[in-house]
Amino acid sequence: MSFLLAVCFIFGIGPPEAVKACDRPNDAGKCILLSWKLSPDDAGLKSYDIVRTDAFGKDTVVGSVPSGIGSFTDESVRDNVRYTYRVVARQDSLRAESVASGIAVSRAQWFNKARVNVLVALVIFSFLVFYFIRHARAGRKLFIRRIAGLDAVEEAVGRATEMGRPILYVPGLAGISQISTIAALNILSEVAKKTAKYGTDLLVPNRDPIVYTVALEMVKEAYTEVGRPDMFKKENVFFVSDNQFAYAAAVDGMMVREKPATNFFMGMFWAESLILAETGAATGAVQIAGTDSVHQLPFFITACDHTLIGEELYAASAYLSRDPLLLGSLKGQDWGKVVILAVLVAGSILLVLSGIKGLSFLHVIYSFFNIS
Amino acid sequence: MMKQGIPRLLCLVAGIVMIVQFFIPHPISEKIFSESLRWVRIISAFALVLGVRSITVHHGTRIIRKSSGWGYSLVALVAMVVTAVIGLFGGVDPHATALLPTSIGGFSFHLQVLYANLMVPLGATMFSILAFYMASAAYRSFRARNKEATVLLVAAFIVMIGMVPIGSAIWPKLPDIAQWLLNVPSMAAKRGILFGIALGSVATSLKIILGIERGWLGGGK
């Protein structure tokens, strides 16, 4: 090190070379990317200063990076202004300045090219869903595999009716913007129709005020649809608290006091999943859970009688309602999985082949599937 | 028709705008996205009023009917009113002067004090109960009743022992085996589930945007 410093002091230091500046692609503008070839004396350097020159010739030091680094992102630029950059290698009082880069202009983009693969996947998947919906609308029969957890819904409602106890339905703890909450509310609608038919009480405690208002409307509508609006009890669908553990404590208390014959836990859950499911199991209730949270699934599988795993939660409303349009979309989902499997196999083969000399161009096709 | 038509139209337009927005990095597109998030927050604030009304009606009915555990409902209502009054008239800054005094002598009942000394320990208590529930759930699931449960028991035992220092003391390769179990078979299963969830989410979104799935509108056709 000291030898390098001595050489630098006697002979001066070499400047960085090949400074390149360009607009960062696929962004909202106000950003220029810089790269350069390190100084030949990089090991003895302290840092590289980045000097920006604007259209009026004014120089500004916009940043500094330690030696060994050959890139910089300037996020202090204005859009549609022409800039050039120089990189100054520094070692105490010694300085070596690079040649100025070419002109770079930052611009906001109107299309994120890095997401073309997502767009292609969306188009293919949408096509599959629409194709099978059309297929179903034409009256063709679609085979849907049995889902034990959903087959048990009817039985669970019947059990509650026989025992003269209510049914507890927890529509998850997430807000309405979560797809799992919407899926849970769709299932609630089907469950409510069954409870209305059997004349069983349905308790729906909510953590989110918006989910509460939607749940209230759905249950009311379900009772009306089966011709039992008189059976609907407004006070049975209610908001509890938006605090996670306050909600869990309140629902636990309800399970212990009211002793529901059946508990449904559908939607998004966090740490309270096991608190709810274990309390329910201790009261002897039949429990049916469904969540798309992979971290909570083991808890539900352990403590509940039936668990809808991931996508089964989304399939539930179609499965229960047997609406051909909804069933068609399920078929589309299945074919979407076939496409994903094919892409996985093709991607693996391409990656292996791209390692062979002369076939490296295959890496370009492989990179298309990378999501950024 | 109007009851469902307008919300469905709004849903269609908002859904398509949000899909298009995902592919446009321009500041205008970002502005639309951040503005829509603000709208969601504002709507949530309005919905909270409905939530408070629901709490009042629900617990009020229980108290009037003297349902089982009505005393808890009384505690819930009193706590809600007292906290709201302290928050509204006592302010949220303990050092600022407010309409309502929030301390008597050295005894403070300021909103922050209530939160730190009631809500936080109560939440922590509920969370800590999880440890006991985990033990009982683990006992139930790890009983070797059949082949699958035995595999689960063995895998769980290896992972648990491999993750603690005594694991490497017993056999130095045990932590590696535990990590392999988590990284390969467990991760493979998780990813399989995640693929299904991703496709399910997109399909459900499409159904909602296009009005095929109308349950969220309160059911009906």
C-alpha cells in the first residue's frame, strides 16, 4: 500500500477512463446512470468524485464513491436537461480527471419494458380464463376435483342447526384490498344462504370497518335471496376492533361463551391464527379454515378439521355456487398452472444449455422470464 | 340495475386503470397510484364511523338484553367512550395544553399513557399465549398416528434439533440437514402453493373487474 502511494506521489495517478452516462431505463425520470473503467492506480486511491456539467457549463460535484467502485446513480438531475459527467480520481492532494462523458438526458418513460414478460403472462392467462368461461357458458360440462373442506360446509351448517348453536364466520383480518378478503366474503355469501335456509344464527365479527359494511350487505342479501329476510339479524354482523390481539381476544371470548358449533376462518391471518383455531378446537367446534398465507397454513392444518390451501380459497365461491361462469375461470386457472409448469421446464433446459459454448445466446430467451 | 351498475362500472374503470398503471413508470402514473391510495385512506376513515356505530349497537343490544357476558360489553363501551373523550379533548401530545386535563397530581391518564400501559401489555399477553397454543398444537400434530404424521415428526425433530447449538454438538452435519429440509422440500411445497395463490389472485381480480364475480356488491345477480 505504502509502495503504491509512493508511486502515485512520484508519477501522479492515472485517471478513470471510458466514462459513460445514460438515462436509467424504465423509470419515472430524474435519474442518470454512470459507469467508468477504474483508474490503473485504483488500489492506492481514496475516492472518485463525480462532477456534473449542465447545459450552461456549470460544474457541480454530485457525489463521491470509494475506490474499487466504477458506477454511480445521480438522482439529483432534472428531466430533459443535457448533462455531461467527469469522474475525478483522488488521493489526498493528487487528482486525475477523466474525459467528459457523452451527453445524457434523463426522461420519464411511458412503458416499463422490463415488465413485458408480465404483460405477456397476463394476456395468456386472461385468454385462458375467458376461453373457459365461454366454454362453460356454451353449456359444456367441466370437471372440477372434489375439495373436502368445501364439501364439509353443508354438513357443518347442518350440525350447527341440529345442535341449536350458532356458526362463527371470521372473514380474515386484512382489509378489503386483499384478494383473500374478497374470496372470504364470497364464501360468506354462500354460507349465509345455507344458514338462512336452515334457520341457524350466523355470527360475523369483523376487524376492518369497510369489510364489516360489505359483510353486512352480503349476509343481508343472501338471506333475502333465499327468501328469509326476516331471519337476518343485523346485530350478528359487527365490527369488533382494528387491533389484532384485541380482535383475537374478543373472538376467543365469543367462542368460549357462545360455543358455536362450527367455526369458519377464511381470508388472511397473522399470528392470531393459532390463538383462534386452538380456542375453537378446545370448544369442540367443527372448524373449516382457508388462507393464502403460507406461514399460517400449518397452524390451521393442525388445529382445524378442514383447511382450504391457497388457491382453494379462491375456488371456494365457484365450487359452492356451481355458477358455470365461475367454474370456467377455475379451469382457466388450472391451465395457467400447466403453462407455468411448461415455462419452468423450458427455463431449466435453457439455463443448462446456455452454459454450453456456442449456445450462450439461449441466455437471452431465459432472461426474458426474469421479473424485475 | 343502478344499485349494481354504477359500482361495477367504477370497479371496471378503476381496475383497468390500475393494471395499465403497473406498466407505466411515468410520474403521472405514479401520481394516480399514490392519489388512489390516499382515497382508500380517506374512505377507511369514513368507514370507521360505521364501525363505531356497529360496536355501540352490538354491545348496547347485549347490555339491554342482558345476554351472557353482558358485563364485558359494558366494559368495552365504557372503555371506548373514555378513550375517545381523552383522545378528543386531551389531545395526543402529552406536553401540549388541551381542553381536558389528563393528569391529577402525579397520576397521568393521557392517551399515550393509556396506550403504553394498557394496550401494549394486553396485546403482549395475547401474543405470549401463542407459545402455549403452539405447544398443544405441536403435541397434536406430531403424534405418529400414520405414515405422513411420522414423516412430519421426524422432519420437525431434525429441524428443531438442527437449529439449536446442541444439534451440531450431537452431529456436525445436523444443521446442514435441517437447512436442506427447509430450503428444498419445504420451499418446493411453499412455491407450489404460491404459484396457485398468484394465479388465483389474478383470476379473482379479473372476475371482479369484469363483473363476473359480484359477491362483493352484496350478492345477487
